[in-house]
Amino acid sequence: MNLSGDGPEGLPKQPASVTTFNPYQFEDLLTRSQDQYANAKYRIIAGYLQGSERLRILNAGCGSGELSLILSAAGHDVVGIDPASEYIEVARRNAAEHGASACAFEVSSIEAFEADRLFDCVVATDVLEHIEDDHRAIGKLATLVRPGGTVIVTVPAGQWLFGFHDEALGHFRRYSRADLRRLAERVLRVESIRYFGFTLIPVCLLFSRVLRRPYPVAETGDSTKNPVTSAVLRALLRVDSVLPAPAGTSLILKGVSQGAR
């Protein structure tokens, strides 16, 4: 549940490179299918593309591939990239288990990735905060989508929420709405930008800033073991999905490529 973050005891406090295998992040990915928070964001992204014809989509920083599978199930062709081979191995296994033949996965960073033709849409969820030069990264994403194509980005919101989860995952920063808009407007026409996770700010503060502990993703997401907690979380996320809020634990931006400049 990528709400915020610090690193576990014994891990270095300096942000890790996105190209480095991160055991804390890997554990997070292994429970991603039970992560109601992440999957609620994925549904919002899929909703942005609802009604589109079959798109060729790049999922940059695809991790274990859950979003790629959702987009593939919606009828799109998806290429997922991630610099960690361990994550790509999990993504390929997940795709095989779901029979997702329209998903392909490749070990690559954003900066190093080259495509034989431009994509209709590029999606990067919780990626830019891992990259020191986020200006260069979003610029590269914009070059990979056709003129008029869609770029969707999510990032953790609110530097004041920076804590245990961020440090453990190797985040360089969290973003305000103005920060993300300024970053994106250099290379995109911003269509929409919204906060998500307003109702979960107290959870973020408690676990990441006060208790300095990992989020109980698997426990809260398992409706068979914790039906009440799971139902409450699901209801809160449903509210967050439909109501605009002045703050949140994440930001979701949708932009349009304006072509080469």
C-alpha cells in the first residue's frame, strides 16, 4: 500500500536506486494482489481509458504486473518494463497464471528503454519518486508516446508524510499537486490531476511517521481473515475514488503528449 514511507531497521537511510533490487519493495509486490489501495488506483487508471479502442500501452515500472493484467483484460496490448529482473519474473509468472497473452515484460529502466514504435499510452504508477532525476524520466516517458497519446502518472503525495515506507522503498521525494503539475507541464498538456487517499492520511501518519512500521497490507486486504477491516477499507477507498479532495496520500495525473519539441 504505497501511502508513504521509511526504511526498516538496519537498512541505510539514503534513498536506493530504482535499479537496485529492494527486498522491502519485493515483499510489497508479492502482496500486491491483496493491496486494496493500489488496486483502487489501478481501477481509476483503467477508467481513464474506458471506451478507448485497443491501445498499445507501456507500463513503465510495472513491478509484479497487476496493472498490466488489468489493462490487458480491458482489451489492450501491454508492454511492462522494470529494471529489477526479480520483479519481471513475478510479472511474467502472474501473466502466465492469468493467460494474459497480450502482456509482454522486459527488464529495462525508463532511461534505457527503446521502442520500435511509439505507444498510444504510457502509464507509470509510483515510479518517479524512485528516480533522482525525475525531470529526465518524465521527459523520456513523453518521447515514448505518440503525439496526442495519453500519459498517466501516479506519485505519493505530501512531503510532510515522508516516513518509514518512503525510506524503505528508496523514495527521493513526495509531491504536492503544484510540484507534479510543474514537472509534467514541461513535456505534456495536463488534462487532469487529483489527490487520492484522503481518508487514509491518518493511517499513513500512524504507521509511517509514528509507529515506523510497514503497512498491514495483507491483513487488511484479506476479506476471509479480516472481513470487517477489509470492508471498511473498501468503503473508504470507494469514497476516495469518486469524491474530489484537497489532499491525499497519492496524486494521479493524466496528460496528453504534444509531440516532439
